Amino acid sequence: MKYCSNCAAPVISMIPEGDHLHRFVCTSCGSIFYHNPKVIAGCIVSYNDQILLCKRAIEPRHGLWTIPAGFLENNETSAEGAKRETFEESLAITEDLELFCVYNIPHISQIYMIYRSHMHKPEFAPTPESSEVTLFSEQEVPWEDLAFPVVTAALRHYFKQRSVGHFNIVIDAIDKRGSA
């Protein structure tokens, strides 16, 4: 960040009075700009005993499989964001969203909020964000071609809990800080 979005004056990186971290601070109006983690909302969408996966048509991880998910927008709840992202990536209409996983990923400053949901009808299609959209049984999931470690972790939790017939909310972390 080089310029203030309020008055267009230059900003500098400094620790504001009463704070303990470097922030961008406007040299003219004194506005402080915080850079906070991004929230990603998504869904594990089921139909009968299968789950919906999307093959990414965009970067990052173009060509790999994922659950429908994306960055939360301003003025929406995490459930609304998960439902919106599911539709944007698969054209699927989801029902009865229930929070399933919260993953903290501090090394990339992200928090994932993953919901469980289902479709009443298997209606879905590719979109500009997804080159393919397919239902998979647990045995058919392309585990080696999943786009993100958080997707792998969430699906493993999902299938494990589904096998015992009871779902609990998972709160976990994928933390690679300090690893080479």
C-alpha cells in the first residue's frame, strides 16, 4: 500500500500508538489500515451418498479438484457466502447448510468455514470457474488431484463422521509456519 484510500496522501509502515504491530498509517490524515486474514466459505455438497466436486478452471491450482468455496464478500454471512460460491462454481442449489469445519491457516492468513449441505436434485453444471462438476462416491474421490490441503482434510473428516452417522463441528489448523 502506497497511498491513503481516504485522502490519497502517502502511507508509511509503523507501529501506531497503543498497538504492537506494524500497520500502514497515512502521513496526512492519520488513517490506520489493517490487513487481516481472509475468510473462505464453502460447502461439502451431498446428493445421496455422493459429494460434489469442481475441477478448477482458474488459478490457483488450475485443473485440480476442490469443493465449491471462495472468499467471503462484504455484507454476507459465511453461510450466504458458501451458498453463493457453490452456485457460482457449480450452478448447484444447496439446502440446509450446517457449519461443519473451521480451519485456521495462519501461514497464508486464511480462515476456512466449510458447511455441509445437500441437493434435492442432481442439477449442476460447469461455470467459468469450474471446467467440470461431478458427483463422487468416497471411493471415487480423486485424492491425489485435490487442489488444497484444507479440502483433503475436510473431506477426510466428512467421510469419517459420515461413516459413524453423526457429525460434529471440526475446528482445526493447518499450520506450516516455519517449515521449509
